[in-house]
Amino acid sequence: MTVDLAVHNCTVVTPAGRTPDAGVAVEDGTIVAVGRSDRLPDADRVLDGDGNVLVPGIVDCHIHNREPGLEYKEDWESATRAAAAGGVTTVVGMPNTDPVIDRPEHLELKFERGEDSAHVDFQSYVVVTSENLELIPDLDEAGALGYKIFLGSTVGDVPPPNDGEIIEAMEAIRETGKRLGFHEENGEIIDHYTERFQAEGRNDPIDHSHSRPVIAEREAVERMITFAEETGAKIHMYHVSSGSAAEAVARGKDRGVDVTAETTPHYLWFTEEVMREKGNPARIQPPIRNAEERETLWAVGMDGGAIDCIATDHAPHTPEEKMVDDPFGNTWDAISGFVGLETEIPVMLSFVADGRLTLEEWVRRHSARPAQVWGMYPQKGSLQVGTDADFTIVDSDREWTLESADELHSKNCVTPFVGESFTGKALTTVVRGEVVYADGEVVGESGHGTRVDVDGD
Ligand code: DOR
Ligand code: ZN
């Protein structure tokens, strides 16, 4: 039998272990064999992996693709172009667009736009507010991956439901079998400090960080875990930034609550000193924490297992919105968020090179686990025969420095990772058997990406 594509001469790494001199074979966009290169079937096209590492496609379950409505920042085409170039084969878009994704029609619009232009596969969350609680079953029917509530004010100003409504939302979402994720910052605490700091004239970028203290995050995690314990809902904590919040997640898991959590490369890499060094371009919500919190995030979150997934919170804004020309100007005039799709693999592989985590643990948190948490596994996040042929080839030894944001593929590329040096880079990205990125170029066709069907319809 001759198949469409075979990749030879890689070290294949999955959470279960690694196989040298190996590769994969693909037919009709599906994996048909994984194993030693010399035992793979003949193929019409053979790629030589050159001894590099091949992993199941990276799954980033937290990006802001900005479409519909905010295409001046980013759109499905540009976000998924960056994903392809970053070695990411599946992305999940956040609902704080314009309109917000709070009704089936808006979700359908978001899916249609993605079908038209995405380079990699995609899904979307829907937002829950006081206004759409009764639509929870319809949003499930419309094919949403999961639900999101913004507990504290952030970009898009989507107001949270009150605590009673959140409990009712959890009960309704439990019936769908899907998961509810949170932007977990206590709104009253952050609003209080924001107003107080502004009244006191505290305007530095680090003041923005301190206006959103760790207790705001920890309290929100603990309150949602308590509600989930009561309702039996499956919940998720997006972008856990502090060790204290990771400890709260660990306590919830110990109590048997179905709580999962993600952190991002920037919370593991930087400390809040980055606000003094780089200023407003590094502004993000929740903020980057001090060294002690980062060490606990590593110890409890990564080494201890409280953190399930790595995701970027890729959040593009224009250089003007990020105050790139005035990085230490009045921080209350700057917006929060920065891009991450093309630096997530380099950051995580740099930690591997430093011995802070194994390749297997990296793949588990960056591919298998996010797919499992959000119900896309094994179609996504595995190299099992019969599943989508999504994989990423990385050079785990490549040393390089991100010299300029111009090297990136988003519409707006502001990131505090400019000037940082890495060990590791994505070389080749394959989505359902199509090479979408190779030799430094996005080569796939816009529109190849498709919605990941989580309902089997
Ligand atoms: O910094 C952030 N930016 N935090 C969020 O919660 C939203 C995001 C955005 O949409 O820009
Ligand atoms: Zn986000």
C-alpha cells in the first residue's frame, strides 16, 4: 500500500515516551501508522525529519482571534497563520469579540469566518452573562467547545453574572457535559485597588500589576471550586498566574472537584520585574507575579501537577493601544494582553533544555491534556492510528533570539518576548496531513482549517 505522506527519521515523543528513528504515515488526513522509519509504508511524499523531535500537534486552548468585529487587531486568518508558524495545530478562540459570542447566531458567525480563512483547526468558547443563562443548552447544540465567565473586569468589559446566577449556570452546564472556564479575578478587589491607585496618581506599569493582587485570583479560584463542589459542574481556571492560585487548584483537586487549570509561558518565564524593564507592552490580566509566586507556580503547578495545560492567552492589540512608543507612560491608558502563539514552543522547549521539565511532560501539557480537558481527545492531542494527522516537528536544540516583533505573523505583534533568547523552535506544522508551515514559511492554504466537531454531528 502507498500512502499520501510519510515522515521519517524523527524522535517521536508522546506523553508515554519516545521512539528514535521513527515517524508517522498519513492517508486521507488520518494517521495510519506510527513507528520505526524502516517499517512505515511507502508514500507519495516523504519528509525527512532530520533527527528532530515529532510530537502530536500542539493544542492552544486560549487565544483571542478577535473575529468577528475587532479585525483591526487580528482575525482568524492572521491568528491561525501565527499558529501554523508557531507549530500549533488547533486553537480555541475566546468570546470577547464584537459581538460577544453569547448566542448561537454569533457562534455560527464565528465558525463561518473560521471555515473561510483558518490555516489550522479551531474551536470557540461561548460567554455566559446574566443575559443569556437560558441559552446554555442552545449554545451546546450550536457546537461550542465550552463556556466562559469573566469574573473580573478585563478587555471587552463583559460583566459577570452574580454568584447565584453562576451557581445556576453551573447546574445548566453540568447537564450539557461540557466544561465552564473562568477569568478568575475577584472584580470587587481589582476595581477597588484600581480606583484607589488612580486617585493616588500611581500610574507606573508595575502599579497596574499591583492593582490586581494575588488574593483577587486566589479568592476567585476558591469560590468557583466551592460552587463546583456543590453543583458537580466541571470547571477550568484559565491563565493561572500565581503559585497561590495553583495551591488553591490543588486543594480543589484533592477534594475531588473536577477542576482543571492552565498556565501560560509568560507566567513561567518572567517575574513582575518585566514591568520595570519593558513597561506597558508586558501589561496583561492577570498580571505577571513576583519571583516567589512564580517559584510556587513551578513547584505546585508544574512539578506538583495542579496545572493541566499550557496555553498562551494570545491577545493581540495595536502598538498604539499597547503604548509601544511610550512604554513607561501612564499605564491606565494602555491595554492588557500580548501575542504568544509563536513563542510558546520556544519557551517550553527552553525549559526542557534547562531540565525543568521532560519532553514527555511538555507534550502532555501542551497537546494531550488540553485536548482531553476540552473533549477533543484523541482526535486532537494524540498520534493514535485513525485520528487526525496533526503533528509538529521541532528542533529542540536550536538556539535563537527573537530580535524583532517583525519576525512574527500576527496582524499586531507586540510581545515582551522580543529580546529573549530560546533553545527550541517549531520547524514543520502538519494539520490533517497537509503541511501548513515548513522551512520558515506558512505554506498551507487559508481555509484548510476546520472546526473541531465535539458533538459528533
Ligand atoms: O490581558 C488580557 N487581555 N486579559 C484578558 O483577560 C483579556 C485579554 C484580551 O482580550 O486582550
Ligand atoms: Zn484571555
